[in-house]
Amino acid sequence: MKKALIGTAIATGIMLSTQMAKAESGYIGMDYQMYTLSASGIQDLEPQSIVLKLGGNVNEFVQLEGRFGRSVADDNASGTALKIDEIIGFYVKGGMPLMDMVFPYAILGYSKVDLEFFGEPSQTESDMSYGIGADVHLGAFQVGVEWMMMQDKSEYELEVLSLSGAWRF
């Protein structure tokens, strides 16, 4: 598992550095993510995580982004406890820059999440992800908010609301 993550991180770095060198615009930042896991038979669970992200512009309308994160808080409800042990994802963000300051976007990509229900072995799930968001550029710094349907399985849904900050270079 760790070898796959290391290989994925190296491939993402190479891919993003190539794109960033081409577009001469990239960013590195952190997301604070608040999840909602909805499943029948249990109350919604709302764990939280911190995610490192690295991205770059393909052109002024498209960005590529890789994310890797770990849990910072679990949630308990109705005798069930959930922790997002690890998250890794690769995304394409497409949007329209407004006044060189705001970048509203739609996001599409792939997310792999390790869900850890306490008392049970962790489960690794992956799925296509989609959502919407906006980044506000404040000089070399940017802040953003994003909603994403991270996983939409037959037995549950995993949504995430992210607040982010990043340094652009």
C-alpha cells in the first residue's frame, strides 16, 4: 500500500511539475475538510481531515491538482465511530477567471479513501468525484471553498466541504 502511495505521489509530482513549468503558475496549500458520510441505518457521521494539495495551471481555464491527507478528528453516532484514515486524489478543475481575482470552478477526478470504522478493519474505497468551488486570489495567496461528492456508493455517500489556503508561485 505504501509503495503504491509513494509511486502515486512521485507520478503526481512529475505530472504537475511538467504542467506548472509549461504554464508558469502553480500552487501548494492546505485544505481543512469536513466530511458527511450518509448511510441507511445509522446517523450521519462527520469526521474531519487536513489535506496537502499541489496544483498547477494547464491554461487559464484548467488546473490539475493532487491531494493527500489524514484524519484530524473522528465522529461517533449511534454506537458507530468513523475516521478518515487517509485520502488521496487527483482532479481536474475547470473554470472561468473573473477580474483576475476569483476562479469559480467545477471539479472532476478520482478519490481513494481509507475509512476506519472503530472495531472493524479499515476499508479502502475509491470512486469518481465531482463538485464545485471557488478560489479568491489575494496576491500570491489564495483562499477557497469547495463542495465535493467524493464517493457515491450504493451503500453510502461521502460528501466533503473544504476550506482552503494556498501559496501561488
